[in-house]
Amino acid sequence: MTKDQAISIIRSITIAYPNFEMNQEKLLFWLNHLVTMPFDAVQQNLHTYIRTSSFPPTISQIAVQEKDQNDFLKQLEERRRMLNAK
């Protein structure tokens, strides 16, 4: 996600949870983590979290990790082609 999108996530948290305190250090910490995640999925997790919890979330409670692409089968097929070409 972009920095602006991450700020919108944090803004949503501060609106939904007035007791969620934010300072410069905490903002930078949250931004560093949020920008590595996909915006739409984090936003969806946050909306779900807001509907079910009266306490502000931690980063891990709304985090989304994109799955690494598994290219094992592609590599295997390329090796087979190379062997068959010999």
C-alpha cells in the first residue's frame, strides 16, 4: 500500500477508537509495517475487527501477508524441457 493509504488506515483506527493514542514515533512504526501490506485486504481486516472489538487493534490483528509465489512447478517444467532438448 502507499503511504497515503497507510495513513487512511491509521486515521480510521483513531476515528473508531478515540482512546487510540498516536505520536510521531508510533506513526512511523505503523507506517513502516503497513506499507508492506496490500491496502484492500488490510482495510477489510480493519473493518471486520472494528465490528468485533471494542479495543484498538495491534498491527498483527489487521495484518495481511501476501503469499510468496511458489514457482517450483514452473522450475521443474523448465528442467524437464532442458533435459528433453538434449
